[in-house]
Amino acid sequence: MGKLNMFEISLSNPQGVYFAGQSLQGHVTVDLNEAMKMRGVRLKFHGRAYVHWTETHSTGSGKNRHTETRHYSATETYFNFDSQIFGPGNDTTNLQAGRHTFPFVFQLPTNLPPSFESHYGNIRYFLMGTIDKPWKFDHTTKKVFTVIGLLDLNQEPTATVPQQGQNQKYLCCLCCRTGPISASFRIDRKGYVPGDSIIMNAEISNNSNRTMSASRVRLIMVGRYHATTKSKRVVTEVARVQHGQIPPFGSDTWSNERMVIPSLPPSYLTGCKIIDIVYMLQFEVDPAGPGFDLEIPLEIILGTIPLRSAVPSQFLSQYPQPSSMPLPPAGFDSLLYTKGVATNEPTAPPMSTSTLPYMPPPSYAECVFGKVSTRDGDDNEHTMGDKDYAPVYTYYDWSKSSF
């Protein structure tokens, strides 16, 4: 079994969800079967964004043709703080057998971007504990947590504005075309939160002699990843609603169709300079056989604080009037308590959810994309703790009688 029974980081918030500026509280547990010689136990608090992708490029021709794989990457660090929570660090000591608990409190910086995970990049926040053993491999453990970005739809001037578009398309060349397919598409507003239903209306006229195999609406995330020398655009479908065939010279109507928005990060990823996202609601009419789809794209804003005008009346009593949000004072970005002693003396209380902007109480749901591996360059085969992780986001299920 070895000397180490348990090496674990626990957070006082079991959901592991925080807003920028809040206090991260918890403890590190080390459980030993027998005494262990070490330099000590360290705890690192780390928040950063990272993008990376590869592309294959060819140069020359014929026998001189050469293919190479190029890597594109960038990193942005939001905080990187180390604390020695046990031991001298530069000399050896013994930690006796038994269970040992080391509490900590760390003040998160303000204006952090929200957690985000994808194949091409991420915004990730985690704690890394290390048992520093001289002349032997270190024991490490990782705890990943979610930072929720604040995007208040009530502060977005266009969030309440209805969105609409129209388009038409000829499927054949001038010598044989019979008439266009045309469509109009409308939604009741631009701003939504996860859990909201988008109310969709559309009219389609098929004035051609071709069958339309389907009409559909796709919610897509458009991600842009910025490396030091190049950027990459990635389109990901998140949800779709679909109607069936439309015969030649036929029509179809979408009347108050609903699409429920799943758990997703807010638009823009405000605070991050190397990753940004926007959401598009795209109406499409798909002709059977050859031919490109007719498309009507409408941008929507996905926030974390819902429009007051869109909150059902039974929840308004839980949605107080706007009030100011006190933020931690300057110098709080590295406030850290270890062993019950603060390294910086606070001059104002840490922010809690009750002092965040006016909002009805949300629930939290795991990101619709699911878990990803958290393994990175700081890990080794002995790393314990969170190996897979999915961020969670605010989710408002208005169908429930209470939250």
C-alpha cells in the first residue's frame, strides 16, 4: 500500500463553482500509514487560458516535396500563486503517521473570464498540491473548479430587441430555374440564458419543382482561437430542431416552436484575449439532391443573468431590484490564508453570492459538451485528484416551482 493513504484537496463549496472576486476556501488532507520524510507540502493556485492546434504544410514539389507539422499556441495567465502549507521547503522534515488537515483561503482576482473547455483551447482554474520528497518522485494531486463569468443581459442594449431575417435562393441555373425557395425567420429577442426557450417562427415558400428534404434551426457556437502568429475559427453545433419535407411548390410554417438552450458558457468569454465565442441561431432549408442550403443566421447573446422582463412572474419575488456589487479592494488578488493565518490582512469582507448583481437563484448544470481530460504538463503518472472535468454553468429551469 505504501506510506501514503490519501492526498486530497477539498473545497468548502461542494459544487466547486465560484464568481470572480469570491473566496476559494477548503483544506488539503494528507493521510499517512507511517511517517514520511519530505521538504514539505506545497499548494499552487493557478488560472490560465491556453490554445493549441497543429496544421500540416507542404513545400516544394515532386521529389523535393516536403511536409511538416506546425504547432500554433498561446497562453494567458490570470494568477499563479504558490504557498508552503507544511514544512520548511528548503530542508527536510518528517510528517508523522495519521491524518493531517491544512486549511486555506484564496481570494480570486476580479474580472476573471469564465471556465471553458474545448479541443483547441481552454480557460482552466485549478489547485495543485505537491508533497515534495527529496531524491524520490513527488506526490501530486489536482482539484479543478469552475469560475462563472458575469454577463448581465439587462446591461446589453440589444438583448430585448426581436431578431429577424429573410433570404431566397434559386436552385438551378438561369436556363432551367422555375422559381426561388424563400424563407423568413424570427425570434422574440436577442438575449437568453441557459435553460431559456427560444421561441421561433418562420415561413417557407418552395416555388421550385424540387422537394425540400427538411428545414431546421441549429444553435451553433463559433469559437475563435488566437495563437501568437495565427487564428483559427471553429464552428460547433450545440442543438437543433427540425421539420420534415416540403413538396415542390409547397410551403411550411414554424409557429412558436421552442428550442431549450443547454448548459453553455456565456458569449464572448469576456476577460480572455486568446479565446472568444459567439452564438448563432441558423435557420436552414435543405434541398433534396444537389444544391446548397438556404441559410438565415441570427446572432444571439448568451448571458448568465437573465433579462428581468423574461423572468416568469412567479420568480420575480426572488429577483430583487438592482443593487450595487461591492468588489474586493485593490491588493486582494493574492489574499491567501494558510494554517489559519492570513498573509495579507483583508480590509473588506470577501464577496458572497448575496452581494453579486441582482439575479434569481440559478441551478448549475454540467456543460453540454461533457468531461475532458485535465492532464497537462504539470502532471505525471502519480498525479491524483481530478483527471477528468467538465465546467458547470448557471442554468435556469423556469418549469420548476422553485430552485
